[in-house]
Amino acid sequence: MLESIKKYAKPFDSINDLDPLIESIGDAKYVLLGESSHGTSEFYTLRAELTKRLIVEKGFSFIAVEGDWPSCQNINRYIKNIGSPNRNENEVLQTFNRWPTWMWANEEIYELVKWLKNFNQQSKKTNKVGFYGLDVYSLWESMDEIIKYLDRTGNSGLKEARTAFSCFEPYNRNNESYAVSAGYLSENCIKEALELLTVIRKNKWKYDDDDENSLNMEVNSLVTVNAEEYYRTMVLSDSKSWNMRDIHMVEALNAVMKFYGDDAKVIIWEHNTHVGDARATDMKNAGMVNVGQLIRQQNYPEDVYIVGFGTHSGTVIASTEWGVDYLVTNVPAAQPGSWEDLMHKAGARNQYLLFTDENREKFSKTVGHRAIGVVYRPEQEQYGNYVPSIMSSRYDGFIFVDKTHALHPLAKESLVH
């Protein structure tokens, strides 16, 4: 495998060196751009530069990310000048106030939002480039958005929305409290959440306007139903709650694709563990699926292109425990025999590799592939940070940055807590 990497991997110094990758993407409608951590500057900047090229050169319609729908709507409204958007990029990113804030409230995203705003202002297209969050965590915020809209407009569904909200209200916006009650005590809000989704879908045409309220209502009601199931299953089964989360992200994505029409094309930003096809990892044995697998299964092969990202060493933003402040943490040299170690040994430089019919077989052996989460303890990474993967089945291309640097979060004092 090392010799094959030496043969097929190509060095790159700038985004212009990635022309062959852009060409390889071809006419794909779904381009999934991964990351091996949520706290690495180069992953964000490279994805941003690739995204700009895909929008300009191939007419991509929108970006969909591993973020909450309501918070990402603030970016979407700002770059499209919908309604009364925030006045500047900093105000927009202040709305990402839930831990881990650094995932989206960072300097790298600040620059991309600025570019998107300018691009849309200059574009003559009716459908401006959008920015949407696909994640399932915003249960309370999504219900707030639904009630706020229905209260203001007097549209159908307000009664069902208030009934659902009343059911969830005793848990004081605490996801864990609801999870324990629903998972162990069978005291849940399934019925109320489903009734809300049903009435929203039935009356969706009434919400249709230039402010995208029809789409906004549909996805927020989807979040309500799927978040309920996610939290209900999380205390009983890691694999079921994982599957619920990724299935939801694809459902939300499909709703946005339908909203944009038959010619829609999307760029998806998520962690490698979500975009890299689960069937090429040990997740398959655990009965787990992910976004990359589901999108491949739902579409023609030529319509989907998945790019993984990784590094050999450097620094990263992460926390030692869930919910605590982030640290700039050293990423140790990749473990011997891992994919990142092989890439480094093939040439201690930035390089990319395209998996094609010519070479896929040469990368068909299982190898450890590093994944760093928002919680990261480098001294313990040998116990669970390397995912056994068949790289040429998991991805269509791979971008390797030999030495990476920590993401640049916006100053804490500029964020709302």
C-alpha cells in the first residue's frame, strides 16, 4: 500500500493544484467533504476553497453542514439577504452559542460567510447559494422557531405546536432529562411530535414565501420528531441513536434538495465518520449506517463524490471532556501502520489521492484511519481513535495535510453564552 501511495498520490501547495480532483468530481450532484477533526484550520480552509470553486465553476446550489438548522439559518438568511438578517458576519456567528461553539464560530467560517454574501450579491441567479444545518440536536430551538412563526402569521398548526411544546416543557430544555425519562420510564412525546410534523406537512403550501418559511417549517418539524427519537434511544443504544442522527441528516438534506429543484447540487461538510461510507469500516459490523452510505444508496454512483481529509501530526482544538472549554492540543505522530502514517512515509508533504478503477484494488486492504472528535485525549488515542477502513471504498478521493494547525475560534467575548 505504501508503494501504491507513492505511485498515485500527487503533491499540492495550493487550491489550483487540485484541478484533477475538481475534474474527477465531474457532474456529481452530491460532493461530500470530510474532516478527521472538528478543530483543524487546514480542513476548513481547504474545504472552503474547494467549495468556492465548485460554486463558481460547477454551479453548486448550497452548502449543508454538520450544524444545527436554526443557527445555520442565520447564515443562510444573511448571505441571501432574507428578511431582516444580522448586520455583519460576527453577529451571524454569535448565534452559534451551543457547545462546541468553535465548530462554526471561527475565523475560517467568518471568511467563507463573507465570500458567500459577496457572491450572492453579484449573482444574477434567482436561487442564491444557501447554507443549511443538517444536525438533529436543536429540539428546543426548532420548536421555538415553529411557534414564533405560527404565532406571528396565524397559520395552521399553532395548536399542535403548543401541545408538543407543552409535552417537552417539563424537561427544562435539558436533553439528558428527556432522554432518561423517555428511554427508561417510557414517558415521551412521540405522539405530539408526530402530530406536529403531520400538520406542518399538510399545510406546507400555506407557509410558502420568499423567506423560505415552507422549508424552514418542514425541517424544524422534522428535527422535533427525529430529535425526540434520537434522545429517546441514546440512553439505550449507541448504534440506534447514531443511525437516527445520520438518517435525520439525510432526510433534512433531501428536503432542501427538493426545495431547490431537479438541478440542485450540494456540497456537504461533515466529519469523516459521517461522510466516509460506513460499509467500508467496522461500523458495518455494529449495524451502523452514515450519511455517505445513505446518499450513495439513494443515488446513482456518478452523482456522488466523497473526499476524506487527514493529517499526520500538528495541533487541534478539542476538549478533554464533553461540555468543557476547548484547548489547543498536540496531535501526535500517526500510529505506525495507519493510513496517515503510510501517507507521511510516502512523502512528508501535502498530497491528494484519487481512487479510480485503475487503483482501487491496490487500496482494498483494511487499515487504521484516525478520527478526532470534539472530545480528544491524545494519550489514549490508541484505544479508539483509529477506525478500521478500506480507504478506496470509503472515499473517492483523499486530501492529506502532513502537518496541521488548530482552528481559530472567534474571541470568546464576542460569543453569546
